[in-house]
Amino acid sequence: MKLVLIVFNFIYDDSVRAIIENLKIPGFTEVPRVFGTGESGKRFGTHAFPGHDTMLFTVLSAELVGPLMEQITEFKAGLTDRAKRHGGIKAFVLPVDQMV
């Protein structure tokens, strides 16, 4: 099993959920209004550092990880110009050693 952690600009919420739905991902957890600093700058939901991100994670079998990462990669490739203004999307795959 693998944990896929996706962090993205909130303006892409519907697009990312559509990817999850289209792939029939069996379940996920979404954490709205995530604040932090990264390649696209600071996002703290303030006047000085406006905006926020969304974090979504899911635990999947190895067979589903590949198609999900491919879809995210394709989506990200289409964001080249927008990402310069709004930030983009990052996805991480981590091992799940145990789940209860």
C-alpha cells in the first residue's frame, strides 16, 4: 500500500476531485485551507500573503498509484502558465508499512 499526498492551490479543487472521481479512487481525505511556504511563495490567507492550498491524501494499492500520478502529471503539465501566477500542484508517494 502507498500513501499519495497531494498539495495544490485551492483554485484546482474541482479539477483534482474530478481526477479522483474519474479513477474511481475508493476513498480520500481532504484538508482545506492549508497554509505554508513553498516554490510558489507564501500562502497564509492574509492580505500580505493571500491564498491557501488544499491537501488531499489517499492510501492506495500499488496498481492505482501509477494511474493517479499519471493524471496528476498531465494536469500539472497543463498548468505551466497559470502555475507561475497561482502556484501549482505537488504529489508525493510514501510507503504505508502498517494500517489499522
